[in-house]
Amino acid sequence: MISSADIVATVERLPTLNLQAIRLMGLLNDENVTFADIETIIRTDPALTANILKAAGSAHFGLSRQVETVREAIALLGLRRVVDVVTLAAMANVIPDRLPGYDIGAQAFWRHCVAVAVISERIAGALSTGHAGLAFTAGLLHDLGKLVVGAFLAERWTESKTTFRGRLLTSVKSEQLILGVDHSDLGMLLAQSWRLPEVVALVNRSHHDPFPNGNEAQDEDRTVAVVRTADALSHAFGFSAGPLGPDSWPDPAVLEFLNLSQVEATHLAWGCMDAIDGLVDLQFQIVTPRRIAVGAGA
């Protein structure tokens, strides 16, 4: 089992998401924010400026031409899309070359995160759900805890492979049995440490929990339900983030809460394939990506 002190020490060693990305997320609910406010935040970071111009010109964000200035990108995209673009660039910079313990590389983890983000946004848009503006970001950042847990899994990987060989366990169950904690718990801790929006911390904490039954579900559970559904569908479509993935189909209770059928959910995900491929390729265009070696002894 891992101690609280070891967890805190590992979290503190991780680089935070870009400060400008966090500041922009905080503006999403500010009715008085102006284009000038947004531009001022972005222009303080030359790499971020370059990245938003690259990402804004991608097909997923619906622009038919390459944008040339930050102000033009803001005017064409709007604040919500700017936050999506900036978060993409920020996330690409904190993914290590390889996630120890999960035995996957940066590209596989990125593909999974992007797939969950895009599918989450598509589902939220189709349902006109609350917090739809943060569905993409919450989906992209839903597995932050794996950046922390991987280090501890790596230390016990030989033991865990022997102990759990042949047992059909989800990643969460395996992590709990090996470490006494899982990536959902640590994802919430990391989101709070980075001062990300509350809904992002909630999604990290709850996207593998048993879903509340019937009237017990609250409004804030809607974004969690959207990301849970997108997470399951991403695995079903081959965008997995490691050998110990969750079930490959959405929980019927979650679909019922969203008033969404299995066929409808699958159809929505199927329509996301081109967008996912386009944003996966974007990772390799990010300016000066920061690669970190996540290790308990680093």
C-alpha cells in the first residue's frame, strides 16, 4: 500500500498544467469577460500563442482557413473553444513519454484522452446537458490520476502481473488491490492541486464509481455520466489507455439517466472518428512539448 506522504510528494513533483489554461477555465462563467481579457492571458505565453494558432486551424474546430492572430482565433472560436484548444496544448505538454505501470506510450494515452474528450462533447451537445461547455475539457482530463498511479504500479508491476494474471479486473480494481488507492482518487487530488474547475475534479473522482440509482442522481452527476459513457465507448472503439481497461460498453444505468439508448450512444461516438484522428495528430505539432519522467523515486 502507498502512503499519503508518498502520494503528496509525487503530485508535487508533477508539472502543473499551463497557468494560462487554468486562468481561462476560470473565466468560463464570467459574463463580463471580453476578448481583450482573453487575448491578454494568451499573449503572455509565446508557445501558447503558437499552439492556439495551430490548433484553431484544425478541422475539428470548424474553421475553414488557418487563423493568423490570437484575436482572430478568439473571435472565430469563442471562449469555450479557446479553453478547449489551450487545454489540449497544455495536456500534451504534461504527458510523459511512457506511463510506467500501464506499459503504454504517450501516443496511446493521448489518443484515449482525446477520444473521451471528443465523444463527451458530442454527447453533451446532443443532450444539451448542463456543463456542456466543459464536457470536452472534463473528458480530456478525466484520467489525470494515471500520471500519479503509474509510478507506484511500476514498482510493483512484476508482482501485480503474476498475482492478477488471468483475472478479469478493471484498472480501478487492480489498482486498489495492488496499491490500496486508484487513479480516480488521485485524479481528484491532482485536479484540486492544479486548481482546475470543480467539475473536472468530480469527473476524475467519480467516473468509475457505482452510478447513483434513480432519484439519487444529482445535476452535477450529468457531466460525470457523459464522460463515463464516452470513456466506455472510447474503449469499445479501440482507443484504450492500457491493458487493464474498464468494460467496453456504457453502463445501462448511466444511459438511462442520460435518456440515451445504446444505439444512439454508439452512433454519436461513430461520428467522432475523423475528429479524434485529427486531434491525435495535433499532439505532434505542439510547440516545445514538455516530457516528464514520472517515477516514485524521481
